[in-house]
Amino acid sequence: MTKCVTCKKIQGKTFTTPKEPPLPSSRVSDEPPFSNTGIDFAGPLYTSDNGSKIYICLFTCASTRAVHLELVDSLSVPAFLQAFRRFAARRGLPARLISDNAKTFKSSAKEVKSIGGSPEVQRFLANKGIVWDFIVEKAPWHGGFWERMI
């Protein structure tokens, strides 16, 4: 082998790309759409009538890439819960919610768990088994399947 840099570049072996890890089972499942749902906010967008801010709450199916959009007027917990109720009324309750670590989502998850004052609601949520998972903090690539939809 020669010590010439140009010869090494021309005759050298190419770098082999590493094998991609398999996708998580929730991303390739045969479950109904929106069973595993990613959530994110986009915006702000400004309205033309008075210049107020609105945001888009994006619900993305993990396996089919279907998208459901809801407009919210703020990033508050009540506004998100209203958007989630509209989403669940239209698409059905998801088995698993996945989101990043935004303050709105963390406080909403606590409030969703605390809703259920009546025994009927507690039984319903327990029977449905809704799970809310958060991605690893400071690792936005874990939420890539909903981030690229924005």
C-alpha cells in the first residue's frame, strides 16, 4: 500500500453504512389507525381579522402516518384537552399517546389521569388502557414520525 494521500482516496475501501435498527412494534402494527398517536404543536399562526395567535395541535398515527389537525387558541392545558376531546370524538380513543416533553403535555397528562372523578369514567379509562408516554428528554429524533409532519 502506498503512502500517497491521493492514491489512498482512490484505492481505499468505502465506508459501509451501519445497519438500521428495526422499527418499534408500535410503528409497524396492524392495529386500527390512531391506536398509537404522536402529538405535537405547531405555530403560532396569526389570524387576518385581528392578528391574534392560533396554534395547530397535530395528532399523527404512528403506523399509517394519518394526520388529524385541531386549531387551538393557546398552549394552555384546557385548550389542549378540548382539542383532545374533539380528536377522540372523531377518531376514537387511542391506546397510546406519545409526545415530547413540553410543559403543556406533561401537565395535561397529569390532568387526564386525574379526570375520572366518577367510577364510570375510571372504569372506562381502565378498560381502554390509555397510556401516555414521553420521549427521552433532549432527544427530538425520537419523535421524528410526528415532527416531520409539521
